[in-house]
Amino acid sequence: MCHRALVDGLAAIGHCLADISAVHVTHSHLDHYYLAIQLRHELGLSVTLGRGEEDSLAVAAENRDDLIQTAQLHRYGQGEECEEFERGLRRPDFPFHLAWEPPDRWLDGGEKLDLGALRLDVVDMPGHTRGSLVFRDDAAGVLFSGDSVLPHITPSVGFDSRSGAICTPSSSSSPSPTRRCCPRTARSWPAHTAASRSCSVTTTSGWSAP
């Protein structure tokens, strides 16, 4: 389903999968990272991911996170949603465990990605996950916010399964909060919904044991 939607979306703007040379992923959740790895196997393109996701990706690979998630859905009475989840992500010709392969390159906040028409600043945005990134181009007035900013729903708060740390707002339990800001842009492109006209991002968060 995700693969088909990408093919159709590219066709609508006069492009195809072969035109993609790299995928820059905002965070390591399955609904974002899995398709990128599929495309790397299919097309030989490169995949990047925030360095802060390295531990989470390793834990997912060690513990077969796909099995953990589907078992949890069944346990809490969400069997139908579980089946939909599997239909949407799994492909019979692509083993699911490959979803947790490491990227070709780890990205750090402060880097710049020169994509020709766009020159993206890589911005660390911990919160939804420990290593979440957003990509912004101030000159073009665009922000690719992933799940860090969603106009109609609240992104879930991150949990680091290796350390047991959670992402919390700045407080006494978070002695070293990190502030991340993105200036207002003309257009924000979030995940899971259409682009919004204007967006600015300011988060103050820290990681601490629960």
C-alpha cells in the first residue's frame, strides 16, 4: 500500500521510482523507515537517518520489534488493526526483518543537504523519538517536519527502549533540557497529512529515566 502510493504520487508529478537517488528519513518508526529500506534493496539508493536513532534501531533489530508490536496489538484486543498494520507494511517479496538494517549514513544536526532545488538544514528535534530530525530550507520557506509537528494530532512522546529513558518537557526531572527552534516557514510538510501553510517549531525537551 505504501509502495503503491509512492509510485502513484511520483507519477502525478511526472516522475518515477528510478528518479530517486536518496531517502532522508526523519525517524526510525516502521511507517517511515521500512519503505526506505525496501527502496534501497530495490533501487540501490542511499538512506540517511539521525544519529540519535542508532540505539533504538539496534534494539529493534535484536528484539524483532515487528513481532513485539503485532503481539501487543493482539493482546489489547486490536486484532483487526493489527491485520491492517501488517497489510499496509509487509510485502511478500521483502522479509520484514530487513526493516531494521542500518542506514548508509547517520546524519547529525547542523549538517546541510544540497538537493539542487533545495538546500536543507538538518535540525535535531528529539521528542517523538530520541533521534528525530526535521529538514528545513529557509530560503525556499519549507519545513519537512515528519512526526515532530502534526497539525491535527499530537505526536506520541518518545521512549528509548535500551536505556528506559523518556522524553519529557523541561522540568526538575530533566536537568539538561535541549531547546530546538525552527523559524516560521511559508509551508510545512508533515507526515500523515497534507502540507500546512505556515509553521514554526520550538521544543524544550530532555531525556530522563522514568
